[in-house]
Amino acid sequence: MNRAILLNTPELPCPGTHYFHTVKFLSSFAMHGYTAIEARSMQDFVSLSPDAGDIVYISNHGFSTESSRIGAFEAMHAISRLDCVFILWFFHDVISTREMPCLKRWILTGEHFRREPVTSPHRKFWEIQKSLSNYVPLTFAASFEPQEVGRFERQENFSSSFVGHPYQVEWCSRLQIEHNALIKYTPPFISEQERLGVYLSSVVALGFHSENNAKNSVIVERVFEGLALGNVVVSDNPACEEATDGIVKFVNSYESLSEEISRFWLNKPFRALKQKAGVEWCKEHGTYASVSRSFIEKARSI
């Protein structure tokens, strides 16, 4: 059986919240017949004897400082002769350096910029990506299996909800007062059951983004999670509406947000149509199963 291997070693680490995202992504390879494995040392990785059918994920975090780059490049040289396919997360500034070994088969990846990004250095990354045939964007998605999407028990006691880092704080505060919204900022982090329960207890999931992600047209997981869990999703990121064929509603003011929440809360038939459309779209396009499929297809072609 082919394997999707996360290389998470002192030399080539995959730290913090990026680790949790990567685990979700690589776990989805199991839906395509792969076994997901994590190697926490180079010795463990070598003992797996990776072959041509395996996919190995490496993050760029080992190259973040001058002192760490030496060990990271040494580790890359040690595995450069392997026939497996390497997925290289944000190696844009690394692949062109003279220290980088020549890998047999590799895929460059990074956040999915739906349009040309506004901020630097993301514009530079965009230009590099456009010049490569073996670039595949790592689109954020929902971590459920497609057959699970839309099959969750819902309560809908709140008009709307948000869970995550504090974005659009002023809007959220007003929604709590004026629209009975459930707002859970993290950290402090909560259990996965409680986190998902926030979505399931409300009609509208608020797909708010950091300013940079909105500017760079990067759509985060909470948008796709909301669709998968059966919410109507409203977002402050204009890329969401286009990416989901108009299913996610974009708002750029509190007044328009308030109006949309009222409409979905009061008009149950309209709400149900929007929820059904979101679920159907998400089954096909919004889970990590569809994201990993694109990597597998590219890996087989190189």
C-alpha cells in the first residue's frame, strides 16, 4: 500500500498550527488508498524505505533561520536520491538556491491564492508558481469524508456563530447583542467537539479572515467547515463567493452582514435551499479528499 508520509523531524520540522492542518490534509490520502504516517526522526524516515509509490510532505520551517538551514539542507541531501514524490510546502525561496539538492520528483505547494496576491512576498511566490508545471496549491478545506458532509445533527439555537482567532471583533460584538450570535474566540483552545458544536448550533457560519488572507484571496478552513456542517456561510473575503459559485455570501459592511443574517434567520425555505446547495458543493469540491486527489494525480504524472 502506498503511503503519505509527514516528515516532522528536528531538521525538517512541521510546527504549531501548521502541523494540525498538515495532519488533516495527509489523513485525507487514506480515502484514496494511502496510509498516512509521520516520521519524527530521519532514522525513522529512512527505516520506512520510501519508494516510488510514496508521497512525502516537507514543510519549509527548517529553513527559517541561518543556523537551522545548514541541518535542513543536509537532511535534504541525505534523501535526495529517493524515488518518492516530495510535496514541498513554500519552498519557493529554497528550490532555486545552490544548496538545494536536485530531487528526482517533487511538487511545490503553498496557500491557494485565488487571485494575484496583494502583499509582499506573496507576489513573488505567485510569479514563481506561475512558471512551474509541477506546482499544486494546497487549498484549505473541510476534513470530513465526502459522505459525512451534511449528515450532522443540528440545533440552530443561534442566528450566527464564529469560532477562532478574533477577527471582525466589532461586528461580532454587535451581532451578540443584536442577533443572538454565538462567538467563541480561541485561544484558549476548546475541544474539537465543542468547536464543531458552535457551527451546529447556528444558522449562519461567519467565515471571517485575517486582513492578509482576505487581501491575498486565501480562503481558510472555517468557510468549508461551515458548508460541510450544513450552515449558510457569510464571509468578509470576496474570493469566497466566486470560489463557491455564489453559495457563500460576501459582505463588506456590518449593515449588509446584519441584513443577510436576518434574511437567513427569518426565511426558512430560502435558508434550506442555501444550505442544501452548500452541502452538495462541499461534497464535490470542499473536502480534503478532493484536495489530496489533485496531488495524487500530479504525482502520477511526474
